Amino acid sequence: MPYESWIEKSFREKGRADERRNLLEAAKRLLAENISLSKVAEFMQLTPEEVQLITAAQN
């Protein structure tokens, strides 16, 4: 495995966090359009539990 500096690791982890945040924001928008929880989970490749947390945060 090639060496990875702390800064490279930091950027890689930040990229993953940003990607996850973007998915969650998109899921919020779908839920606001009354798309079913199960469909949102399927489309966004999230677990139903994650989508439920989004729903709870909106209320």
C-alpha cells in the first residue's frame, strides 16, 4: 500500500463527508416532494434508518 500523508488522508476523508452531506441534502429535497421513505432510501442508497433521521430532523 502506498504511503498516504496526513493531508492526503484529511482531504480524502473530507471528500467522503462532503459526499455524504450532499446525499443527505438530496434526500431531504425528495422527502419534501412527498417521495416515499422507502423510495428515497433506495434512490439515495441510504438505509431506511438514515432517512428516518432526516424525517425526524425536518419536524
